[in-house]
Amino acid sequence: MTSLAAFQTIPGAPLRGFFFRAIRLKYVTAPLSALGSKINGGRYNAVGAFEVYYLAPNAEVALRETQAVDPSGVLYVNASEMAWVASLSDTPKEADLAGMDLGHRRYTEYCVACHGLERKGLPAGGIPSLVDVGKRMRREEVFNQITTGKKMMPGFTTLSKADKDAIVGYLFGDGAVAGAAAPADAPPRIPYRFNGYNRWVDNRGYPAISPPWGSLSAIDLNTGEYLWKVTLGEFKELTAKGIPPTGAENYGGPVATAGNLLFIGATKDGMFRAFDKRTGKVLWQTALPASAFATPSTYMVNGRQYVVIACGGAKVGTAPGDSYVAFALP
Ligand code: HEC
């Protein structure tokens, strides 16, 4: 876990506080130092099953995505503050698996950690229910997704065709395929497994921490000081109740123009916003056809400047889309 502080060359500047502020919120059930030694250099199978609640202000993630830096040395960075639950659990023991048919067995071994024993997933956290998957997807699609994975779902490249067919059969409610014991040359059983990246949300799907949940900041790289910091994104139903905009989980960076504008989509609320890059004030916003988890681009045609953004949606539970939208600057 690297903090921004590792890249911070000016000691004591406020950038350093970014990561540690989250830890001070005390949602972490163990001191991070203890957690570090428990994880044991990433060798999960060397430790017992445990669960930890942690906060990931995605500043590092954001910095890996495109961010805008002005020639004057101002960095514009958007960040999400989302709580995650990381956990290990015991892998099922051979005795529990022995009585199951093949599809049920492989599902229990490979899919239960995320999609759950009852196949209900955790829709608020972005893990779909598989209860009626046959109504939404064809068998081949499910088969292929098991191999390739998708977004937060890992691919299972080592499963045989027979195993995948059996899992698909299990999900589509086919009759039982005869069970199969572990083959003699099966790799040794790993006693614990990682339960995936699960958002820690309340029963309505909001992050289980106090806002802000998403922010946009201007940081002067010459001094390390914040010039301004504002929330990015909102939940309209909360704003309607008089709650100040909370910010929302966001992916995709901003683009800065010479005319002092900062354009950014990135939020779950599907808006595209123009900020005054000197003050952080929203100057203009519009609803996109789908959330744009992408960085805008700007270009010029016949002396007129445009800004364009890809609206793909289909992340963090938003509806999918497939359009590019370009706006002409006044
Ligand atoms: C680490 C957690 C994780 C594991 C393990 C996992 N999945 Fe998923 N699965 C997800 C997530 C997250 C999605 C949603 C992906 C997206 O955003 O499109 C998903 C989506 C799916 C979908 C698409 C459902 C829909 O309605 O779009 C299917 C089918 C599926 N998983 C089957 C499986 C099967 C079968 C296994 C076991 C072989 C499995 N998954 C293991 C996390 C997981």
C-alpha cells in the first residue's frame, strides 16, 4: 500500500495528509501496521481468515489515470473516497464438497466468495445476482465470461471446459452432472481465499463512511499546497433532501484549457461539468446519455474549440451507453 506521501518531496505539505486522513476515521479494525504483518507480504495462505474494513481514497488510482497539469505547475486531481471490505475466508473442505454435483461443487469452489451461497451477489456493491442469469445472458456468454472475467470479476483460465459447462448448467438449473472428486494430480488445496474487492456500502448502496465520497482538487506542485478542493458528483435524491453534495465515486480524469476551464465527467451521476480552474466553482453542467468514466479530450476545427467525452456507463452499477458527445466552446 503506497501512500501519496511516498511521492511527496516537500515534507509537511498537505498532500501528505490525504491518505492518513482516511485511516484516522477509525473504521479500520486493526492497526495498519498489524495488518501489514498479517498479510505477510501478500502470501494470503500463510495467515488465518480475517476481515478488515478499510478506506481507499483512490488518489493513487487517480494518478495512474490521466490527470491535468497546467504549464504553471498546478495539478488537477479527482479522487474517490470509498470504503472497501477485504476479507479472507476458509476454502470449502473436501468433505463439504464431496456430496455436491460437479456444477454446484465448482460454483462453491470458485464463485461463492463473490456471488454468494444463494447466488444473490451484492448488487449494491456491484456484484450481480446470478439467480436469474439465464434471463439476461446466453449460455455461451456466461461460459465466456467465466474464462475472460469482466471488470472486477477475475477470469478463471484454469477451469476445464467440462467444469465451465457444469457451472453454466448449475446456473441455468439443468439436472445434476455427476460429481467429480478432485483429480489425483490436483494442486494442493489452498486453505484460504481472498473474497474480492467489495465495496462497503449501507443497505441503500451509499458508502458506509461519512462524505465526501468524491472530490476534485487543485494542488500547486511548486509548493505542495491545495489551491482549492471541492466535492465532485452528487446523489440527486440526497441533494433534494437538503444534504450538501456528497461527492461520488469517480473514474476518469479532467482536462484543463488555456481559457481557465476544467472539464470533467467521471462521476456516477452521469454529469459533465466545467469548473473554473482558478476557484473550483462549477460554471456549467449537463447530463450525459450515460456516465462517462473517461477523460475528455479537446481539439480545434476551423478555429472553433471542442471538448469530447466517451460515455460508456456500465460501471459502479450505472446503465451502459455507447456514445461520444462533443461540445463546442462558446
Ligand atoms: C472476485 C469476485 C468474483 C468472483 C470470484 C466471480 N465473480 Fe462473477 N462477477 C463479479 C462481478 C464484480 C461481476 C460484474 C462485472 C461487471 O461489472 O460487468 C460479475 C459478473 C458475473 C456475471 C454476469 C452477470 C450479469 O448479470 O451481468 C456472471 C454470469 C458471473 N459473474 C459468473 C461467475 C461465475 C460462474 C463465477 C465462478 C466461476 C464467478 N462469476 C466468480 C465478481 C466475481
